[in-house]
Amino acid sequence: MVTAETALTLPVLVLLTLVGVAAVGVGQARLRCADAAGEAARAVARGDPVAAAGRARSAAGAPVELSTASVASDTRVTVRMRLHPVSWLPAVTVAETAVAATEPGATG
């Protein structure tokens, strides 16, 4: 009896472990995305929007999509990254936003 019960619960335990590992991966991606948004926001606020994409890509460690906006004296940058935590599940899009004060005289 114990062997049959173990045989039935083992696939469920493996699936729960896989979901947990995927959740940790998504959490790590959010942290990398937040770091990339901060780097890009500081670059754009300094007036160097060309370098922002490169800095965000290097901070995230993956291809990212940037969108910038200037609101009053602040620069807002949103970074989006698509990832596949598990190959047979659909992709997940992670997005984080960072705000930096625009420096006086910065153009961009």
C-alpha cells in the first residue's frame, strides 16, 4: 500500500518542485529587470539615452525592451523582459520601472 501511494504522490511532488524553481527564476528576473531599469534611468537622466539600452542589457543579462518618459523633472524608464521559465509553459513578461531625477542641462 505504501508503495502505491508513493507512486501516486511522487509526480505531484516533482511538479510542485518544478513550479517552485520556476517561481524563483521569475523572482530573479524581476530583480535583474529592476537593476536594468535603474541603470537605464540614470543614463537617460544624465542625458545619454543612447547608452541606456546597452547599460540595461548588460545589467539584465538578457535582451530587454525599454520605454522612457519624462514627467516634470523626473525621468521614468520601464524595462520589459520576456523569459521562458519552463519550456513547455507560455512565456512570462517581467516589467519593472525606475525613476531618476533629470539633471539640469541634460538633453535627450
